[in-house]
Amino acid sequence: MGCCLGGCFRLIFFTLWRALLAALIALLFARVDAYVERRGWDQSTAGRAYRAYRDRGK
């Protein structure tokens, strides 16, 4: 019984750890996106390419 319970806790811990890491990476990418928008790089060639790439799914 104890062995099975320990396996379940380990599975839940690693699942939550991966979800937390994914959320932190998403937050980082959102901040980078806001930084690029704020810096006004949309007039440069790289900024226009980035905007076209980001808006292609809409």
C-alpha cells in the first residue's frame, strides 16, 4: 500500500512541476512580446517579420 501511494505522490509532484515550469516559460515569452512591442521595433525589418509571424494564426 505504501509503495503504491509513494508512486502516486511522485507522479503528481512531477506533473505539477512540469505545469509550473510551462507556466513560467509562458510568462517569460509574454514579457518578451510586450518588450518588443514597447520598444517600437515594428518599423524595422525584423520587427515586421516578427509581427507577421505572430499574426499568421489569426
